[in-house]
Amino acid sequence: MLVSCPHCNTDLDVTPELFGQTVQCPACQGRLQIPETEEKSNATNPDRPQRAGWEEKDHANVDFLKSLLFGVGGTIGVLLLMVPLRSNRIGAIFLDRGWVNYAETFLFVWGIVILVMKWKKNQHQAQAALLQLFPERLGREINSSNVGGFIDNIYKTPLTLRDSLIVNRIRKALELFELRVDNGEVAAFLSTQSDIDANRSTGSYSLLKVFLWAIPILGFIGTVMGLSVAVGSLAMGDTSDPEALKASINSLTGGLGVAFDTTLLGLILSMFMSFPLSAVQKKEDETLTLIDAFCTEKLLPKLNDSRNLAADSLLEQAESIPQLVSSLARAHETFLVNLNDATRMLRDTGEMLQIRLGSHQQVVETSFTNAVTKLSETSGEIFIKSHIELSRTFEKIANGIDLINHSLRDLG
């Protein structure tokens, strides 16, 4: 949920576990109150219902304060049970060897309490894996049209089992599928969520591993303290006084007893703690593997984002490829035959056209030559006739001139 800081107007992304609490703004260091519940947005999509989910609890880490209180109470109970056995060696190891054995007992009991609480959490996860999260009445596959029904069915699961890894993981995966309708994105989300849960589970054993390391270390610390007391009492004892020597020997044996008993108790408690630690961790890993297998084998095969229809179409087309190739080969062969025939026809037509053009050219040349010859002959005849006519005309003119001259002479 987005919350704006009233001091610097910085937008903060608040997780559900901080609802109702007072937090410090990382920008201005001011204090602000987070609302109890997330405010509903007015801009809702009528086609897709708004789902707020629910607050998720940590599936791996136990409540620190609760485990600490139970550890303190369990340690007090163990020490009280050792009071009647104080006279024998077992009671003396727990009660008469100083604060180191008390610390070892406390860490051991606290670790066992944490393991018991984690075992109960793991049992809760295993029980949730038995839920019927994909009823057949809603459909044999999950697609964009019926995914809302499957999500609503998950919201109807019992409250005691709703907050479990498998229910929350499947709910988030289906809500992502409802939003994106993409099998690939859902598979990537499930893989990422699996890694997150596995890392959280591994990190939850850090404190127990510290206990497993600290218990024998405390035993060695007790050994050093006991040996120092023993050596110090032996060095400070007065060997001339029998009573002082006796007290020194008693202090020496007491120091050696503390030294050996603290180490013995630390080694025994660390060994006894290793077996349930390995058992609980193995069981939790098996539960996480079961949840991963359920999501991979039961959820993903049911998702249908309609992209497989295109794949089926491609497969059908792939099956018809041999027939298509054969048809294309026959068509190509027919095309080549027709192309050869058309080429031959074009070549024959070209040869015929060339022959016809040659004969036509010869006719044209002959006609042109005849026309030129005829034109030359006609022009020559016309020229001769014109010359004769002109000569006659000139003769007539000359005769006329002579007559005129004779006439003039006669008149003169």
C-alpha cells in the first residue's frame, strides 16, 4: 500500500505487517501512523474483481519472543527436575558445575523449543497440501474465462489452512495468470517463489546453528575455567598443613570436575540437538519439494493461455508439409514444361516474323525501286515535251518579231 509522509510528501510502499503501526520515514526521519487497513481504490475494473489477499505469516521463522519465553520456562523446568537427582552424578552435572552448565542447558532447551515450533509449522504446511484446490466442477483446465472461479475457490479455503505456502503460492500464480494470461510468466513466478521460500527456510536455521556451535564452546570455556581454578588452588595450597593440603586437593578435584563435566555436558547436548535439527530440516526440505512438485505437475499443466491453439495449427500444417511439398514439386514440373513449350513457340514465332519481315522488306525495296524508275522516266518525258513546246514557242515569238520588223520597214 502506498502511504504519503505528511512531513515531506514522500510516497512509501508499506507492507501489510506494518498496518496500524507507527513507522519512521526514511527520507525526513519523521514519524507517521500507518492506517489499519489498506484503502480501496475507486478506480476498479468491473470485469475483474479486486482481491486484497490476506496477511501472510512467516512459514519458516518462529516467533522469537515466544520461543525465548518457552526456552526460559523449559530450562527452569529441567533444572527443577534435576533437584531430586542432585545427590547423584546427573543432578550434580546440571546443578553443581556453575553458570556454564546453566547456559548450556538454556541454549539446548531453547533450541529444542524452536525445533518443536518449526515442526508444528511444517505439519501445518503438509496438511495444507491435501486440499482440493482444483475441483473438477470448475473445469478440467484453467483459462482466462474460468480462472476467477478457481481463485474464488481458494478464497473459500478454511482460515486455519489458508495461510500456508501451497495455498498462497497457487493463489498468487492464478492471480498473475488472470492478469497476464501467460503460462511462461506463471512458470517463472513459481520458480522464483520456490527459490525465495527455500532461502527463507535455510535462513531460519541460522540461530539453531549458532546454538549448536555455542554449546560445545561453552563446554570448553567451562573446562578452561575449571582447570584454572584447579591449578590456582594447587599453587596456593600450603603443603605443610594437612588441613590446608586437604582443602587444596578438594578444590583441585572440584575444579577438574567442573572442567570435565562442562565439556561432557556440552558435547552430549550438542549431539542430542544435532539429530532433531537434521530431522526437522530434512522434513521441511521434503515439504518444500512436495509443494514445488505440486505446482509443476498439477498447476502448470492445467493452465491454458490459448497459445497452444496456434501450436496445434502449426503441427497440423507440419503434418501436411510432405503433401504440400509433393504438390509444389508437381506444379513446378508442370510450370517448367509449359515454360519450355512457350519458349519454343516464341522462338518459332520470332523466326516466322523474321522471315515475313525479310520478304516484306524485299517487296518494299522492289516497289520503291520501280516507283523511282517510273518517276524518272515520267519526269524525263515531261521535260522533253516541255523543251519542245518551249522551243516552238520561242520560234513563234521570233517569227512574230520578224513580221513586226518587216512591217515597220515597209511603213518606213
